[in-house]
Amino acid sequence: MKKLLTVLAVAGLAGSACAQSSLTLFGVLDVGIARVDGSGVRRTGLSTGGANISRLGFRGVEDLGGGLSAGFWLEAGLDVDTGLGKSASGALAFNRRSTASLSGGFGELRLGRDDAATFLNTLIFDPFLTNGVGGNNAFIMLGAPIQQSNAISYLTPPSLGGFYGQLQVAPGEQPSTAPNRHEGDYAGLRAGYRSGALHVAAAWGRLHGATSDTELKIANAGVSWDFGFVRPSLLWAREERAAARMTAIELGATAPIGPGELRAQASRYDRADSNADWTKFAIGYGYNLSKRTQLYATVAHLHNSDGAQRSIGVQGLPATGTSLGGSSNGYEMGIRHAF
């Protein structure tokens, strides 16, 4: 009897393994040496995520037949300079993405914590992918979410002739009797077209606060054209909360040079009805040692208007701060390995 039970258990495990179409362990380890300064104060040390955010993840897809498939995605952020995870306690947490999904000819229905629909354009149309000392600040101006918990997302199928879209809602999960029962509710919409050299996309979203004065409105749009020898891009982003309004515009470019890629951007951030504005310039190069390993270097400069005191920082090495109207610089050299 024991032998029979053992055989049945092994057969069950084998059947489960066959049903799983794919199971992938993946990740990125990115660490560098960086220096940031502002108003004569410098800080030097190790940074992480200068070219790509360091992460560890698991994803899988199961073929259900009839054109349907089920999938999951678990992804945790890492600080390579300290070995800690991205949770508040430093533990490993799957807070970059934690989703289960069902896909088919209708598209994809995805549930769980995921990138906010209104964040993705600020990532894709930035030559630095928002990372390191050179990345843009268009996704953190007045508090727009980067990842969104409790998200319900619908993504269109990839067979629409280059057109794509995403609709995402996330309840704040307040009790119905609460006076601020919509607090934390998020809704986002993203639509785009990508075919050949052209890529264009726009997104709109709203994050409810405790009152109407704390409601955040988000909008952004980007366009790029790949000429082969250079791919210029333009990003526009705006966030509004009550009377506060911040607008960013970034002109960027990437160009293949040798076994790597040159990256550059110039951006301007304007706060309505004030001089709390700043400009930022960055240039960098990534040298590919292989398809998975890259050496990179970036230099960035930020200049504040009289009412602003923004400064450059990077994950693992906080900004030093700067005086009103002052300037800030960032330098970074690192290695990124994907697996």
C-alpha cells in the first residue's frame, strides 16, 4: 500500500509539472560607484539600480487549452550595495509586482500589485528608464504612484496592428461608512501605437485623496522615432493637486555606438505660479560586454530656479540637498548583470 501511495504521489507531481508550460527564475544585479553633490557638500559610495533596478523574480505560464493561459509574476526589488530587500524593514518583498492573470484572444486580465498605468510612459520614453543619476523625475513630482496595490488591469491583445491599451482600477478598500470612502481609489488608462520606427503613447489617471483638495490628477504622453543611427524621444508629463500643478518636458535620445549605447536627456520641470522650477541634463554610455552584462557611466547636472532646491540622488546614495537656487551634480559608474 505504501508503495502504491508513493507511486501515485510521484505521478501527481509529474502531472503538475507537465501542466506548467514554463517556470522562469529571473533577475538583475546592478551596482555602481557614485558621487552626488550640492552646495559644496559631497557624498560618495555605492549605488544600486543605476542602469536597471536590481530585482529577483519568478514568473510562469500554464497552457489551459483553447487559446487560454494562466500566469503569475512575483518580483522583488533589491539593494545590491547592502543586500537588503525593498520593504520598509529591509526584508525581501514582492512589492514590484505580484500578479496572477488569465490571457487569451480577448487580451489579458491581471490582478494584484503592478506598475501603475500612468507610470509606464515616464519609464519607456526616458533614455535612462528613470534610473540612476541621469533618470528623469517626471514620475515623482507630486506623488503619483509607481506601483499600485489592489490593481485590476485589462490589457488589449497584441493583434491590433500596433495599437495597444490598458485600463486599470484599484480600490482604496475604505469601508462604505467612512466619510472618505473613496480615499486611495485609483483609475488609470493608457493607450498607444507601436509599429516600425514609431512609438507614441498617452496616459491619464486619478488618485483620490481624503478630500477633493488632495485628489491627484495625472497625465503624460511620449513619442519616439527610431532612425537606426539615433532614436530621439519626447516626453510630456503633468500632475495636479488642488492649486499645485507640476509640468515636465524631456527631450531625450539614444544612439548605438560600438558595442553599446549612448544616452542623453535634457528636461525642464515647471511648477505653476511659482519659481520652484529646475532643469536637468544627463549623458551616459552603456558598454555591452555580452547580451546580459553591461558596464555603464553617467554624468548629470541639475540647476534650480530661485525658489527650488532639488538635488540629485540615486538608490543607495541619498542626495546631499542644496540651497535655494543652487545646483547639484551626479556621477556614476557601474555594472549591470541580468539573468
